[in-house]
Amino acid sequence: MMKTVDEKLEQSHENTMRFVYQQLESTDPQMVASTMLAIAIRLYKTILTPQDFEKFVNTVAGDLDKVRPFNRPSIN
């Protein structure tokens, strides 16, 4: 049975998160985040038209207050 678009997206998300968590075991979180962001922006710049890329960047910048941080375990 073929996977739906939603199933493919969920699998991609799970694979990417697994990779990120693996990287975080031995790499500074800021390095991981900056690398992932740079890759994502380059991908968007490659696949979107210049106009759509500009819209994307403006949308992301305008929605920064909606971004939620990851839950960090507390040290007691």
C-alpha cells in the first residue's frame, strides 16, 4: 500500500528528529540549529520562485512569536 502525503511527511519528520537528537548527543545545540536552518533556507531558495521565497521569509519572520521552544528537562 502506498503511503499518503501525510504519512510521508510524518515519516520525514520522525527521521529528521531522530537525526537531530543523535547530533545533539555530541554537538552544541546552536551548531545543530544553525546547520539545520541553513540547509532549510537553501532548500527553500532552490525550490521556490524568488517571489515565493520572499513571501516565505516574510511569513516566517512575522510569525516568530508563534514559535514554541522544546521542553528542556529540569535539573533539580
